[in-house]
Amino acid sequence: MQFRVAATALNLRAKPSAQADRVAVLPQGCIVARLALAEGNWWRVGAVLQGAGVEGFVNSTFLVASDAPAEAPPATRIGAVHLKENRTDITRHRDGGRAFPIGEADRPPPVAGDAAARRAGLLAIIDWLDVESGERWLANGTTTFCNIYAHDVCHLAGVYLPRVWWTPKALMRLGSGEPVAAAYGETVRELSANDLADWFEDYGPSFGWRRLFDLDALQASANQGRPAIIVAQRTDLDRSGHIQLVAPEHAAHAAHRADGKVIRPLQSQAGVTNFRYGFLGSGSWWSGSEFRKHGFWAQE
């Protein structure tokens, strides 16, 4: 039997408990299928988010009966957008120009080939960027640049993750078929990590991003040289969200596993702390109450 989410948003949990890790956040109107009864008001359910199936536990008091099928997402005619590329003055060691892609002449080529070649190419990009030393990503007081670094890795890899995106007015014009040129502050704006959490849900699948709900699958994608992302949006939107890369495992750098399952993927990030390979915090940082939602995303 199908049910519809009646609440504004409903946490999908890994276990039938309000204290369990969040697997995802189901939006109002989302259609879920009851798979089994659990404890008290908790049900095990299945749903489809951004084209990917997911299962978990919800408090059934926030559901209402519905036999309506889930609506298919509308097709988009919205294309990728960048500010001017190949500017040689936009470098890893420049404090500024962060809305533009890195244009250094000796930058690594996009990843290509079989899984081994792609993995080597993605590692070469991470090592070349050297996020630990570049001024481009160095925190400035409370201002951090996780979104810049994630964009830089993806852009060099040949994968689209926006640094700037169309404004609402520009999107309306594009939706009506009108050509629109990128003009900073007029037709495009910079995206924060909080913005990117929404962008992935609204546009990610149109640009080859697939939503995942399993850390093993997320790490496996990175190990195959396919950029993989963890992104989380703050509950308080006046505070910064966070986005980070999942790096391919190699040499002495590996994900943390328990009973053979990934519990902490290998991470690469800019932020308060910048590191090429390592871990943020001691657990699943994205599932804390300070974040209203999170997503795992990997390129097809």
C-alpha cells in the first residue's frame, strides 16, 4: 500500500528510532510504500528520490494513505554554465577569482579510459591541486571554500558541478527557449554548499549525477575514478553547509570499514581544515542535527 508524506519534510532513518542516523529526507508529497511494520509507530518503507530507490524507517504518524503514483521529474532544457574558462591568472595560489575555473596551463587532463586509468587520473588531479597549500582554498576567518574545491576537482575531471548557476529570472528565460549569456550578478550567481545541496536534487541527474544511499557504493564509485560527493545543508541557512569529495582509496589511504562495510569513506576537502586524504570528525558528520538534509552523489 502506498502512502504520502504529509509533513513538510520527513526523516528517513537507518533504524526505527528518532536518534538513528538519517538516510535521507523525504519531501512533502513524496510517495512511499510500506514494506513492514516495526516498533510502535515506525514503519519500514521504500521510496524513490531523484530516480534512486531507498529504504529505511519513518514515523508513520506523518504519512497519509494515497494510491497516487509518484510523479516523474520534468525534463530540463537548462544547460551548464561557467564564467570565462582558461584564464591563466586563475591559479591554485591566488587569493581571489574563485568564481572562475582554474586556468593554469599545466593542469591535469580530464579523467578518461577504463576504471584504473580514471582512478589514476582523479588521484593526479587531487594531488596536483594540493588543497593543503593552495591559497585559493585557505579559510579566511569564518569564510571557508569547500564548494570551490569540490568544483575544482570535478571541473578538472571533466564533470559538471556548478561554481556559478543561473539566476531565477535567467532560468525562466531559458525555460522558454530564449538564449541567455552568462553575466555575473545578472544572469548567474555563485552557489554555496547549502545551494549545492538543492542543486543536486533539482538538476544533478540531468548532468550525470546519480543519488546513492550506500557508503560502499559511494566509495566504489570513487575507486573507479568517478567523482563522488557528500553534501549537507545546514538547518540554519545563515550558516555554511558542507560539501566534500570521496577520494579513491590507494596506498596507505583507505576508507574505514566495520565487518567489511564502509562506515567512513575516504574524504578530500577544503573547509576549516583542508586535507587531500583523511576524515572529518570521528563519525558520519553529515547526519548531525545541525544539517537539515544530506546527499551522496556519484557520476554515472
